[in-house]
Amino acid sequence: MSSKKHHLQLYADECFPYTTVTYLRSKGISVVHALDRRTLKKNDEYHLKESKKLKKILITLDRDFLYYEQINLNHNPGVIVISVSSAISLNINSVCDKLFPKIKPELVKGSIIKATIDKMTKIKDGKIIFEKDL
């Protein structure tokens, strides 16, 4: 990832490490963390609404978003779920470095992107739309 201004606008929930937020900001990505907004200890629905209000893609480590059957992402910037075997910042940063050059806000809008170190999966309305190697 280059250090120029990036097109993604993100809202990180409390599950997402602040050290990775700092790393992403150093790469020119606009990220607001739940800590910045004093919205810690809120439920997933709250964070989803907050991201919509801010017009920012929700980024999280919380895999619960992958299993909600009634999640409504209409008119929502979307959700990125980073899935790593060990939730240390180095692993999360590596996934972000591989993922972010390959996605634009339009790809995420109204859907969930699950990203692992080697694959991106787009999910919309509970169905897998496509999978792509990173």
C-alpha cells in the first residue's frame, strides 16, 4: 500500500485493534475507531448503525457479522470482517495490506467482505457472491 491518500473510509469497532488503526492511518487510510467516538461496549447493531451514520465502512474482527441472518445492509457502506488465526496486529496489518489495494467502496457497499491472508469473499444477503485470491 502506498502512503498517498486512500479511497476507503472506515469505522473500526471496539474489536478492531487500535494499533492497526494507527498503522492504517500511517498508510493514508481514513479510520475512525470506536474509542475515538467513545462508543465502546456497544453491540454490533449499534456499530453498524454508527458506520452508516458516518458513511464509513465498518471494519471488524467480529465474525458474528458473517452469521447474522437478518443483517440489513441496504443503503449501508458495508462491512469488512478481517479473519486471522491469531489476532495480533502484524497478522491483521498483512491482510489489510493485501486487501485494500484490491477493493473500492463500491465493492463493499451493501455487503460483507470477509478477508483472510489469502482470500477475499463477498457476501450479500447471506449468499456468497464471489471469492477471489489475494
